[in-house]
Amino acid sequence: MELRAEGIGHRYGALDVLDGIDLSVREGEILAVIGPSGCGKSTLLGILGGLIRPTAGRAAIVGDAPQGCLNALTYVFQDFALLPWRSVAGNVGLALEHHPLSRGERHRRIADALALTGLADFADAYPKQLSGGMRQRVGIARAIVVRPAVLLMDEPLSALDAQTRELLQEELLAIWARERTTTVYVTHNLMEALRLADRIAVLSRRPGRLKDLIEVPVPREMRGEPGHAAALTALHDRLWQSIRPEAAAADREIVDAA
């Protein structure tokens, strides 16, 4: 399925957050969204996912859902939002409870999601027993157990240490390679965007406007090879120069408001 933003604008009271966003997320691609703090990245994601009604414009899904899809859209947030009294399998299965599935199908889906996220041996563990990385794996498993048409990810790795982020990036790419789920991935991390995305949408300082839409030309499976390091470095520099002045201004705005 393809996801479209058509003339999206949004305000909270007198505060303009987004203005005139036109954007298409192609079927089967990972689109990263970056920009300075406060530019409306998470608000845009909420609008695309139907959690927020925009002040102007609309979000639309185009195309048919894949076979076995229970939810067209599903989220992975920075906050793991796990139920502490439920096991890993119980947290993952929560997303299935309002769907009319047989017990066997429910168990198959949970087992498949746990295997895909490396959690098969931790099905009976509880969140308090898990590291941050493992808890986020549970959040990812809970999202993919419904086999969504579109996956919306709001800085899902930002609370993790650098090594765990690297591991989770590798695992996210392995999951994407199997499922090919259309994904919108909000991040502050430019290297993370370059590692994961097919294209990168750059938003301006608030009110967020689509400032640039950049294709990552290096095939995803080749981005770790030394021969492509110069091209990726140049692209990183282009992204940084695009957002640096506005990121500095946004940082100063936050400091002055404190």
C-alpha cells in the first residue's frame, strides 16, 4: 500500500506546526523523516496514522492490504509501552485480542513475530527482566504480529545505547527484507536515516514544510562497504548542511524558553 500526505497543515491553538506537506510514501519503501527539534515530525506521523486530524489537507492510503493484514497501520514508539504484568508473548498477543482469530492462528502469529525479532527464547519472560533493547524488540514484535500494510516508527531506537541501536538497525533491516512493509521512520539521527531509508524527507523549522526529499542511491545491502563510504559521507554532509542552521535556531529557542 502507498501512503499519501496531501496539503497537510496543522496547528495547536495559535501555534503553526505543519504547513502544506505534500508527500507520497511508495509501497514497500522505508521513508525516513528528519528535521530540527519541534518541526512537527511526530505530528506528521500521527496525522499519517490517523491519530491526529489535520487542520488542513488529508492523509490517504492507496492500494490493497497484503494477505493476512489485520491492521492497515501500526506504530512503534520510543516508549516501549509494555504491560508489566504480561509476559513477552502476552504483550505481543495483545494486538490480536480484538481480532476474530482461532487459538491456533493466534499462537502461530505470536510465534512467528517472536522468531522474527529474536525473542523466541524469551516468550515467558516479563518486561522487568529485559534490557531496553529487548523491550523494544517486544514493541516491534507487537507491531508486526498484525502484518501491517504500513509501519509508522517514531524514534524507536533513540532511548537505546549506541551498540544496541546498531544491533536493532540490523534486525529492522532483516525484518523489512522479509516483510517489505511500507515504513515511515522518524529520527533525529542522520546516520540512522542513511542506514535504513530508501528516501529521506527533510522538514524545515516550525512550521514544518517539506524542504527536501533525498534519494539514497547506494543499495541498502552495500552501505557498509568501504567503496560507498565517500558517497554516504557526502550525503550526510548535504543533510547536515540542510538542517544545521535551523537546528541551531531551534536549540536556541528551547534554551531561551527555559
